[in-house]
Amino acid sequence: MAMQAAEIERLIKEAFPDAEVTITDLAGDNDHYAAMIASSAFKGKTRVQQHQMVYDALKGRMGGVLHALSLQTSVKV
């Protein structure tokens, strides 16, 4: 079962209320996405830590319902 872009965005914004989120469906199959996320919550975190925070926000859906997600994170100023 595929995951809708709106659901990915909702989960991310639930975890990071100030986040600016852009989700792109890379293959048109609701299974391969790219996400650009800017949030002040990433301040002082390494890129790996930022990505782990996003995966945590997806509540275990990564690798199951959500097959592939390319992440680009940045600190929102």
C-alpha cells in the first residue's frame, strides 16, 4: 500500500510545526518521494541527525508503507 504525499507532509509538520515542506513524487507511483524540509528544530544537528529526526517523525512507515524517500534538510532561520 502506497503513502500519499499529503500524509508524509502531515506527519512531518506534526513533528516540526514550523517546517517548510516540499514533497515531490519522483516516479508517479506514490512510493518514491523526495522531500525538502527546513525547520528550526534542525539547528545544531548534523545532517544525519536531521534525517533521523525526519524518519522518527514518519513513525516507522519508512521502508514499509513508504518505500523510498530522498531527504534534503536545512535549518530554517
